[in-house]
Amino acid sequence: MKKRATILMLLFVALFICCGCATRRPVGREVLLPAGSEGRTSTVEQRRVAAEIYYTIAPWYGFSPAACSLTFDDGTMDQYVLAYPELGTRGIEATFFLITRFRKRGYWKDGDTRRRLFGWDEVRELHRAGHEIGAHSMTHPDLTKVKARVRWEIAGAISRLKKEIPSLEETTFAWPYWRSDEECRETAADYCIAARAGSGTVENYGNIPADRRVDLFTVDSLPMRGNQFDEPWRTRSEAVLDDAGWLVLCFHGIDDGRVDTEWLGWDPLTLGQFRTALDWVQGRDFWIAPFGTVTRYMRERDHAVLSLLYAEQGRFVLSLEDGLDDGVFSQPLTLKLALPARWSRLRISQHRKELPCTVSPDGALLFDALPDGTPVYIERM
């Protein structure tokens, strides 16, 4: 009898180890909930409950089929007077990557072209409206050609953003001219959580599928340029949606035919073309969120593990933990939890707040939770 008990214990330990390893899973795949995590002793009730619960962390927030981020480079005045109101009307939050050093004087010399920049008051207004404010260097050089200035350009730009917006979280960066090298990327990693790249041409755009790890300091972007608007950006974007990927659009200028020429960003779209692009994106099933928000979701999603801490009749407690800095990575993850059939009329809470919950067609619970290790309580009512 003692020998049999030992064998059963070894089998349980092996099952627990397998369950724990399974949580390092391909994105979106259903995983058995492990019991007795973090050194806690698993009870009979925990093992019973864990054996009946499966979970999935959504590839993208809300189980959207794909993600989309709208990004704007340089911070020219046309973006504030034309793009910003249009985004607000539609309820879209975007990312504005700013050149920082010339913002106080109000203009930037882009080669021989003088471009008017919106000021720090406008920057703070954008931030209050929910848009992400990212850095695009201090002076917009090709950083691969000015190695002695790389750290100054990146650190200085982000430092200035945090000075002007004290509440700014750790933010993101966009490479000037879309160019970087390994040394530049290593430096950027000291100051920001991700960096957007690109090529400036539609045909070179590469998709970012949800199930593939990517270098978050070379995130590709699809250029939205007036001279290329008739090229197949829709086809490229549709491929991202079909591939369950992340579509990153890169805008510069917007022209309604009335703004001063000096206010225009590089290679502007007409306002009509800009609206067409927004209509197209909103007409699909993308999760539309700022560049940094999607970055956070991806990092958390790829590291998070859900485990069972405690179980008793009518109540159990879970832990969702990603092991990342909670001060930087605080984006809720969407979970799908398949519960035993007898569990109905549930209340889910975390941080002493009830979490909104819906039921999927197959009867599973869908809800958002923070991956900070704070207990998630599920109680039968």
C-alpha cells in the first residue's frame, strides 16, 4: 500500500511538472491549469478543480483576430490640426513619435524644407486624450551614421518627454529614416520598451504574426504616403488580418488643401485619403491600440502563466503572473477560462474590483486580468 502511494505521488508530481511546462505555450492554445504553484501544497480539492479547468490567453486583447497601431512621425502641425480631431471623432488612440529639440522654437529644418511643429502644450493635450507620446530622437539624424550621438539622441529625447509630461510611462521610440543597427538597438533598449522601424516602401512591408517572437526594437511599419497611396497597402493589411498579425501604419503629413504648406509633414496624404485609411481599418476586426500598448500586451502574453493558488467548495483563487516589471507592464490580458459545468453565476474580482465577464458560445468565461500576481477570485454566487 505504501509503495502504491509512492507511485501515485510520483505520477502526480510528473503531471504537475508537465502542466507547469505546458503554460509556456504557443499563443492562444488551450492549457490545463496547474495546481499547487509557487511552492504551495496542493490539496485534493485543488487537484480536482485543476483537472477540470482549461485556460487560454488571447493572442490579442479581447480575442480580436489581429492588432493595429496608427503611428505618426515628427510631430508636424498638420497632425495636430487635422489627424488629432479625426482620431478623436472616431475614438482611436494612436502614437505620436516626436522630434524633441526643436519643439519649443516651433519648427524643424528637414533638409531644405522648414516644417512647423506643434508645441509642448499640444503634446500634453494629446497625452491627456489617451494618445501615446513616443520619441523620434532629438534632431532626427540617421543614427547609423552618427554613432557618437546615438545615446544622446535617444536618451535626450526620452528625458525631455518625461520632463514635459511627468506622468509619462516608459515609452517607445521610432528610428529616424527607419534605420538602425545592432549597436543602436542595444542603446535604445536601455531607455525604452520597443522601437518602430520600416523601409518607407509598401512592397517591403513584413507581417508580424501573433505566434512568432519578434525583435521589438525593429518592428516593421507600413508607410502611408501620398505618393504611394494607390499601391496595394490594403492587400498588405488584409494579409496581416488573415495572418492574425500586428499591422503598424506609419503616417507623416495630412493635407486638407487649406493648411499652410509649412505645416505639412513629409509626403502628405490628402485628408480624404487619411479618412479612407481609417475607414478601412475600423471596418475590419482589428484591435486598434497605440504602439506601446500592443508591445506591452505581447510581452505580457508571451510570459504570463495562470495557476491555481487555492480551491474550496464554491470558490477558487488564481494567480496570473508574467514576471515583468509591473510599473512598466500593466496592460490587462484577456483570458478564456473553461470551468466545470456545475459552476454558474460567478463573480470574478481582482484588486478588490469586480471584473466584467462574458460567456463564450462554448460556455467558457471571457475576462481581462492584470498579470501582476495579484490573486484573481472566482466565487460561485
